[in-house]
Amino acid sequence: MRELRSSAFWRAVLAEFLGSLLYALLGLGASLRWAPGPPSVTTLVQALGHVSGGHVNPAITLAFLLASQLSLPRALGYLLAQVLGMLAGAGVLYGVTPAPVRGTLGLSAVSRDRGAG
């Protein structure tokens, strides 16, 4: 529990939140029908990796926890920050993207022109 009181812990959680927000914003944004795409997502890992490890993805955080490379409080903080960051990033993208470009916001869906078969 001492870890929860350290500024390094909260800085790392904030880095995961921001990384996840930008990952959702740029990752989903890149899947939309824009002209040129946004910067690569690997830029996020390079920019934030020294603060939190640059997990940015709950699956990676879970793998680190299961491999005993991450403490339980840190993993829970990262997971919460990542989920909230992804939701915030998707929300920002939804808000700033024009409806014709937005489409399904990167969600795979069956075309209305085609049947399920």
C-alpha cells in the first residue's frame, strides 16, 4: 500500500490514462476515412514508456500482472486509467469528427447493402 502514496505511482497511472486516451483517439481516428492518417501509435510508447512502461493496453497490463512483473495495486491503477482513457479518447473523437466521416467509429459492422450471409 506504500506504493499508492508515491508520486511515481500516480504519474505512471496518469501516463497510462493519457496514453490510452491518445491511443483510442489516434487508433480509431486512423481507421476513419480521413485523408492522411495521424501519427503512429508507437509514438505514444516512445513518449510515455519511460514513465509507466507504455502498456497503453489492458491486455498487456494483465500479462505483466500474471507474469509477476507488476504489483496488483499498480496493475489495477493502470487498468482503470486505461479503460477511462480509452472511453475519453473515443468520446473526444466522436465529438470532433463530422458525422459523414465518423461512420461506426471504427466498429466492424455488417453493411446495410449486404446480407449477413
